[in-house]
Amino acid sequence: MRGFLGRWGGFLVLTAVVLLLPLILPNRFYFDMAVKVWLNAIVCVGLNLLIGYAGQISLGHAGFFALGAYASAILTRRFEIPGLVAMLMGAAGVGLLAFLVARPILKLKGHYLAMATLGLGIIVAIVINREIWLTGGPDGVRVPALFIGDWRVSRIEDWYWVAGGAMLLAVWLALNLIDSGVGRALRALHGSEVAAATAGVDTVRDKAMVFVVSAVFASIAGSLFAHAERFITPQEAGFLRSIEFVTMVVLGGMASTFGAVVGAALLTVLPQAVAEFQDYKHLAFGAILIATMIFLPKGLVPSLAELFRRRRP
Amino acid sequence: MFRLTRRVAVAAMAALAAFGLGTAQAQQPPIRIGAVLAVTGGAAFLGDPAAKTLRLYVERLNRAGGVAGRQLELRLYDSAGDPRQAVTFTRRLIEDDRVDFIIGASTTGETMAMIELVEEARIPLISLAGANVIVEPVKRWVFKTPHSDRMAVEKIYEDMRRNNWTRAAIVAGSGGFDQSCRAEARALAQRFNVTIVADETYAATDTDMTPQLTRVRNANPQAIVGCGFGAPTVITARNFRQLGMTGVQFYFNHGVASQQFIDQAQGAAEGMRMPVAALLVAEQLPADDPQKAVTMEYTQVYRQAYNENVSGFGGHAWDALMIALEAVRRAGGTDKARVRDEIERTTNFIGVDGIFNMTPQDHMGLDQRSFKMVEVRNNTWRLLY
């Protein structure tokens, strides 16, 4: 029982939060915020596998997010393919793309890897911006509502459950992956790639796999986002969005799945919270980020967990 | 004894006054105005003067006792020109702030992203963005105050006809407003007997338009129609000057209607023509012009408050605010459906953009008369006609 709680305690708490949160959300605006938190969390949980566990950086995940979103938008709108099928087709396409670029890209290290993924994201953004006949160009495109069977998911309260469920599924998958042989191999890889290879870990294959998994997570989140928002623009593929995702992971705490969720929540809600400061909002936003980096360098969740452990010997 | 009673009397009166005031205010909740504007970011030159205008006039109206006996409350959010944020803030205004109507957004893309939400929530929206698509086809709850790009192109072609020019080139950005203007320029060409000899597009992030302009020069047009706004228009103007193209008249649409454009072009805008709202040439309007009084008043108030020149984009916000508040006054309250109906019934409203006559078929309500053709001379606008 103790082992079960130790492994799944966090997951149960998260499930409880998803289930109970609607009781205190005062209106639909807060539901909308929660939906965005859950969807960003899906991307961050995937990205955290790559950054926190495999030790690789990606500055191009907004590109995967946008590809998923546009795949859903275009396939459902133009070809009238059911939403869920379109979502899976998008995810498969993004997975394939990630797989194809993974080997050459992941051979790079450090800054070079960051530059390559950055380039990938920017190429996606340029294509979406320029291929106006297909994507609608810089002004974006409307997205039809999502149907799950006969259920038309349109109310934001419904989206809360869809997004929350998808997020829990993503966390569950990530936790399982981390606890598997692949997860241990990834952590070994993060520690020292040479040592991991010497110990018999197929580092190339494992890195590529985790890159594909994180890209697919981003793609699914993008598809859900497109249907929830009903409107999508190329800005979703932008460089700043990629940075935002990385910041969420780092802020929440690398190599902590729940940290990724907390980071996503914080950085999604914070801009709304500081919007009250009007002209000073950028200042407030920056100050909070800097303070977190200085005082909690490992990220929120790991730093706080450590503090908690130290208090209670 | 006498002093005591007097004190008691004063206290009682004060208490009464406070109580009376309190109940009066309780009976009259404020009129809540929502705004989503691009105050920062690439489109800040649109959103910044609009935000300043709204803040200034809400404060002035409140000092003068509010509207229909009710105070005004402005909830203004900065979308930074990002459609995703514009949508999020729109939802916040509707669901959390429970505003009575919404002004914004600054750009066409953001407005188009917001429409779904306001139509569903049944709340009046007055956009400050330019393109036709916002009100064509008519959306029940969506209005706009700036002139449309079609009118701008018509005015430009009209000016070309006066000069017997028939060969035109288009230089447009890739954004919605730009492309909408470009589409109009192509569609209207035949009616005005204009031949399009070159049609060039640049991306919003381009930093050099020389390639496009070189191709335009090779096509040998008599006039160039520039469709765009913001930094790319400034670069286009400078490149045009650097190429030393003579014998070609450069026209811009109304997306450049701010002093910033002239200043940043650093002399390159000299001689360029554009259709703009009367506001930019308020001082030069003849005294009998119906818009003279209203444009002069806004110009002076704005200049006094912020010590900077007015721009057309602040003017759009003034018109939007006043049209909405007039509608609230006529509707006798802030019932959203009735306010919407009254906005649609706006007739002969003299704004800084022009004289508005809205109908169920026309949710902008401006006509060609209110559009002025101006030329840049000595770093300022010179009214032509």
C-alpha cells in the first residue's frame, strides 16, 4: 500500500484536483483558464520527458503543437473527417515528422540541438504563415466543433472534462514510461551519454523515441486546443510559444511530471493575474520569474519537495 | 447648547446626505465598458492611442456626472495583438467582468477570432479594425467604426481617374487587412478602368521591400497602391524613395493614418497620398464642415492630455465609445439586446471618422463623403479634397 501511494500518490492528488476544481470555479472564464492549463500541461509533461529525463532541449515544440492544431482544423473543415480521426492522423503525421528529423537533430548537442529544434519550429511557422490557400495565412482559420460519437463538445464546462481527462491520461502515460526500462535508460542518458551507451543503452533509439512521444503529446494538445478555441492562428507556432513551453517546464521543475503541470498552471494563470497591473504587467511577470529562478533554482516542485523533506526528518 | 444642536444638525444632515447618496448610487450600477486593445506589441501604434482615448473620455464623462446618471467603468485589457489573448480577454470581459459592451480589437485577425464568442454570448462588439470581412456578411452583434478598405481603394482609384492614370501596381502585406485591401484593389480595378500591372506581396516580418518595388518599377505603373499598416509601410516608403522612382504616385490606404508613419519614414513619405478620416486634417477643414467642431474638440482634448498628435486609430475608439454610449442612452439602460438594436439605429451621428448611419445591412455606416484625400507635405497632412 505504501509503495502504491508513493508511486501513485501524486497522481491521485492530481485526479482529485481535476475532479474537485469545478466546485470552486466561479464562472466560465475560469473554466476556460483551466482548460488552457490542462492543455498546456499535456505539452509540458511530454516536453519534460525530453528535457528533464533525456536531457535534450527543444525550442520547437510550438511547431508540433501548431501542426496538430492545423491538422485538425484543415482535415475536419476541408475534408470533413471526424474530429477524433483527424486528431489521430495529425498526431501520426507529427510523430512521423519527429521520427524523421530526430536522428539527425538529436546527434547535435547543447546549443546546436537548441538551434536545430528552433529552426524546425520556425520553418513550421513560416509554412503556416505563407501557405495561405491551405492555412488561411496570418489571420488564422476557424475550426469546427469536436464530436465524440454523437456528443458535440462545445460548452466550456464539457471541455474542462475532455481536457482534464486527456491531461490525466498524459500524466499516467508519462509516469509509466518513466518507471519503465526506457525511463531508467533515459535518466542514465541524462547523467552521462557515454556511460549509458557503455552500459548497453541504445541511446540513439531512446532519444528518438522520447522526442517522438513528446511531439505527439504536443500535437494532441494542439488538436484539442484548436477544437476548444474554435479558432487558430499561426502565432501558435511562434518562437515565443516554444519558449513559453520550455519556461513552464523549467519553472515547474525539470524531471518532475507534476512540476510540469504546476509550471503550466502558473504560467497560464499568471498573465491573467497580472493583467490588472495594466502598464506594469510585464514588469510584474518578469519579477516573478526572476525571483523563482533565484530562490528556487531547481524549479518549484522539486525545491518545495526538498524543503518539505528537510523540515520533517 | 446652541452649538451642540448645530453640531447634531450638521451630523444628521451629513448622515442623511451620505445615506441619500448611497442609495442613489446603489440604484444606479455603473455602465461597464470592456475593451481589448493591442496596447503593446507590433500593433501598439493602433492600440495605444485607442486606449489613451478611452481612458481619457471615460474619466471626463465620469467627472461630468456619467451617462444617463450612471458612472462609467472601463475594463481594458492588452492583447498585444495576439488573437489567442484577445479571445481569452474577451471571455474574461463577458464571463468575469460582466461588461455591457465591448470595444475592440485593434486588428482584423483578433476581431475575427473574437466574433464567435460575442455572437454566442449576445453582447455588442464594436471593432476598431479595418477590413470589410468584419461586417460583411453582417454579424448580428458586430459593428465597426473605421472606414473599410473597399472605400479606401475606391477613393484612391477616384483620385487616379482625376489624374487620368490607369496603370496601377499593388504592394501589399500578407495580413488580413492588407490582403483584404489587395483583393478589393483587384476587384474594383475594372470598374474604374484601371489595369493592374504588378501585384506584389511581402511578409509582415520582412525588413526590405526593394525586391518587390524593383519588380513594380519594371512594370512601369503610373500609381502604386500600398495596402498595409505598421512598420512594413514605413520600410516600403523608404525603399520607394531609395529607388528614386519618379513619375509614379504612391498611395497608401488608411492603415498609415498616424504621425508616427510620417516621422518614422524620415521624409520618405513626402508627396505620398492616402485617404484618411477628417480627424487628421481637423484644422484644415472648412468652418462649415459638419465634422469641424467634433474633430477640433477631440484633437484639442487629446493633445492637452497627452501632449502628442491625434492619430486616426484613437479616433476610431472615440467614435466607438460615443456610438455605444448614445445607444445606451437611447435604450434607457444596458440591456444588451436593446443596446444592440440602438447601435444599429445610429443615424446622423457626427463622429471624428465621419457621419455614421447604421442599418441592419450596414454595421459600419460610413460613406465616401467622410473620407478625405490627403498628401504628405512638410511632414504633415495636407488636405486635398
